[in-house]
Amino acid sequence: MPSIIEIDHLTKRYDSGTHALDDVTLDIREGEILALLGPNGAGKTTLISIICGQVRSTGGTVRVGGHDIASDWRAARKLIGLVPQEIALEPFEKVIDCVRFTRGLYGCPPDEAYVEELLRSLALWDKRDARTRELSGGMKRRVLIAKALSHRPKVLFLDEPTAGVDVALRREMWEVVGRLRESGVTIILTTHYLEEAEQMADRVGVINRGKLLLVKPKAELMGEFSRKHLRIELSEPLAALPGPLAGQGITLSGDGRHLGFDYDISAERTGIARLLSQLAEQGIAVRDLETKQSSLEEVFMSLVEDER
Amino acid sequence: MNFRAIRTIYLHEMSRFFRTIWQSLASPVLSTVLYFVVFGAAIGGRIQSVEGVAYGAFIVPGLMMLTILQQSVSNASFGIFFPKFSGTVYEFLVAPTGWIEVTAGFVGAAASKAILIAAVILLTSFFFVGVHIAHPLWMLGFLVLTSVSFSLLGFILGLWAKNFEQLQIVPMMVITPLVFLGGAFYSASMLPPFWEGVARLNPVLYLISGFRWSFFDIADVPVKVSLVAVGIMLLICLGLIRWIFATGWRLRE
């Protein structure tokens, strides 16, 4: 897939000396969903803000659809839609007028058919004449998405789209993003909810302290870094862990019925075979085995820990 | 240039004005009627004329100027402050719109509202006094230039203000005193020489003088000086706005 956004050695240093972005280079491909993961203050919002024009960089270049965001900013910005982290809407404005206003700001002629299609796709058509202050939190977020899509951008930035929202609303947002992906819009979302990246992204970028630590396809990333947890159910409970099993990272549950063991699936020797033979040697009968894939959260924590 | 963005901002701002058209017009018209009753009928009855013009008519340009300055500043400052307050100002920064388009939209709307209200005041004054306009085109020119210049000033104020209190304080503490001391209700030549000298330091005196000249052909200062004064103010305000957008001061914080 061709690149829609090319970020080259992007740097942002504030007057205070803080390095918000440190030599970030990244290509974003057309039609993909890229999740930028990172803790608070990692530089995710700064990166988005620079690409969208809210913040100026102190070094490096960004091209959107081949247009430099500094020298050819009008053409670059026409290709971008931004859904900000905070809900920012004029409270007394009607939903449909909000969308028309943004469309006008982008220099697009009125297109009522498209506005209707957009509002219907986001389940807002019935609320088109409602004032934005009358809407629920989920509807307000959808209005922000409608505004961001009002000029048919090729790239949509979602800055923490589900920050501070309940579980039901988060799932609703995931559905909306899923439908947008089908329409061919490139989506870049920032989040510190790893579950969100796991659910939606094609590729995941991990950013911390202004540095882009890596960008990889989600599956590859999880495959490379993931660990698994082996849970062994015993036929008879144990009072304590037998001596030969101690010091190998094996844990015994409080009721003595389960043993736990973490292992790296990419390692040449996982240690499972040795553990099972040790159990047999000790005469400990195994009733059942269960393995669990570690989450992206653990992958992420492992990367950020390495950075420290 | 993104002309459609200018039109969008302009119409959006004007729609706010027309949504509350009666409040927008009733308040200045009521104030003007009160000024005519107090200064025109009650006090003006004891003043024969000022430089050959009946006092009731003499104060019409000053009253119009008072309204234009107050309305221009408050409309433009509120217009840009409200998106800052509600957080929607980000839209102007991420859209393909430069400082010229954003300023033209907000300032154009603020100036239009001020001119509309000034026109209503002029119409109201016809019910109280006979007003003859000596130079109608110049009058219109001064009206537009002044409302645009002070809308630019209001726009700067709205960009600067961090809260509603700051938004109110400049019109209340600076604009109104300058208009009252700038000869809205008297000619600077009526003052003692020392105070006349002080009054000439007030930039609003030049606006009111030029505007009054367009009505009655009489002025405290030459009309060219008035024009230059408005022109300088306009250029300074434009320069400041350009600087604010270039640096992001109070806009990208």
C-alpha cells in the first residue's frame, strides 16, 4: 500500500526544554488503522497536533498525500479530519449546522445529500435539529466524527476516542471505526487503552518520552513480544511447592490446587517439558492444562520497561 | 484564499445576531432614545446650538460613534472568544484557513452588525431631530472604516481574553470613557485650552470629528487627519492579528 503520511525526523522541543518529540520517522499507509500507544505525556497528541496544524514542529518534515504540511498546508489540511480528545462543540448549535459549518471551513460547497448520508451512517439523522448541548456523551463524540468527515478527508485522526467513556460507549465507538475502515479512510488513533489497539488496529506504534519505539503489524508485535501463561490444575492439592520446583518462577495457588508458570513462546526452550517431567518425578498428578496468551498490555509494559 | 470559509464564518456569526435580533436591536435603540430625552430634550433645550448646529442634532454622530465602537468591540471580541471558551477554536487552526480568512469572517460580521445598529440609531434620531447629512458617502466611509478598525481591536481583545471578566473590562474601562471624552456630546473647542490639548491625545476624538464633519461640515480636526488616524489604527490592528496567528499567542496554548 502507498504511504498517505510520511513523517521524517520530526522533532518538537518546547521553550521549557521539554523534548515532546524526538526524531520521529514514520510512514502511514493508505487505508490502514494505525494505533499509537503510549502513556500520558508520551508525545502522541503532540504528533497528531503537528500533522493537523495545531502545533508547529521544531525540526523534520511531514507530508500528507505528498503535500508538505508547512509549505503546502492548505492542500495537506484538506486531506485531514481531526476528532479531538476533548468534546468541543458549540452548545447552542444544531447538529446539522455544526457539520455544515465545518464543511464550509474546508472550502467545500454545500452537499446536503452527503451530509444526510454522513449523519445517517453515524445514527445522528434523527437528532439533526437537536442542539448539541441536548445530546448524550456518545452522540457528541459522533457529532465530532461527523464534523471531521464533513469534507471527505482521506485521513482521520482520532485522539483518545474513548478516553473517559463507559464500556458500552467504547464498543459503540469501535463499531463506528470499523465501519469507517470499510469506507477506505485511513485512521490514526491514539490511545492508552491497549484493548482498543488490540481490537481495531492493523499496525501498532509504541511511543514513549517522545520517541517512537517501534511500529509493527499488531499480530507480529504480539507474536514477537508475547508471553504465555501455563496454568496446571492438580489432581490433589499441595501443601507447599516441592523443593526441586522452587526457584523456577513456578507459583502455587492459595488453595494448593493450581500451579502457574510464565514462558516465552519465541524461546527455543519454553521450559514446559522440563516442568511436566519434574512433576512426574515428584509423583504429582496433573488433572488439566490451560494456556493463556498475554495481552498487548503486557507487551507494551515490557517495551516501556526496556526503555527505562 | 479560502473565500468559502470567510462566507461560512461570516454567515455563522450573523445567524447568531439574527437569532437574538430583538435583544440586539432593542438595547441600543432604547439607550439612544434615553440619550435624546436626557441630552437632547432636557439638557439640550438649554443649549441653543453648537457651531451653528442644533444640540439635539449635534450629538447624533457622537451617539452613532458610541454605539459603533461599543458594538464593534463587543461583537468581535465575543465572536472569537466563544470558540476559545467552548474549545471549538481548534477548527480554525486545523482547517485550510489562514489568519486572513478567519479575521475577515469574524471582523466582517462584527462590523456588519455594528453598522446595522448604527443605521437603526440614525433612523431613530429622525423621530427626534432634523438631521441633514452633508457628505453621505464620506459618512458611509467613516462608518465602515471605524467599525472595521474597532472590530479588529475587539478581535484582538477576544484573542487576548482568558475569561469573561477580561472580555468586559476593556469596553467598559477604556472604550466608553474614550468616547465620552472624545467629544461625543460636545465640541473639543468648547473645552479650556489645556483640556482641549489633552482631548487631542484621545484617538476617538479624530473619529468622532471626522464623522461629525460628514454630517455638518464642521470638525475639531482636519478630516484628512481623522482618516489617517483610522488608517493607522487599522494597520496596527492587522499587524497585531497577523503576529498572534503567526506565533499562536493565546491561540495555540
